Amino acid sequence: MWELRKELENRKENLIYTLKNKKDFIELEKQHQMYGAIKELDHVLRLMDNYREEEAMAKLSQMIDSAEATETESSSFQKVGEKVRKFKSPIRIKFAKNDA
């Protein structure tokens, strides 16, 4: 897929270069066709980007789902009779009484 992408990008750059530098020597109809080809190549490249992003998001969601599944499995095998320690803060906060 990456080779195809490189070929399409190279073709698009060649068309743009040709339009910029040889515009005076190319017929108007051919220029219009070249503009259309550039637009189509740009569209295909954007579709490839979107497909790659969707593929990456799907892989990421699979990784998250598998991580959550292992987390629930490991939490279900807790030791019986294990004491839970409560956090005691060394700082005490006193609030002023409201005179209202």
C-alpha cells in the first residue's frame, strides 16, 4: 500500500510541476484534464489516509478491549481475607464556622 501511495504522490507532483512550468505550451483542454487528474489523485490519497486512520482506531479499540478483559480477570482473582488499607492524610483541614 505504501508503494502505491508513493507512486500516486509522485504522479501528482509531476503533474503539478508540468502545469506550473509548461503551462504556455500545453493546450487548454489538456490543462483541464491535468487539473482533474490532480484532483482525483488528491481524493484517492485522502481516502487512503482515512482508511489508515480507521484501521489504526480499530486496532486501538481492540487493544483497549483486551486490556479491560485482562484487568477484569485479574481483579476477579483477589485474595480472600485481604485487608484494605485506608489512606490517612497527615494534613488536617479545619473549616471556619459560617456566621451567617
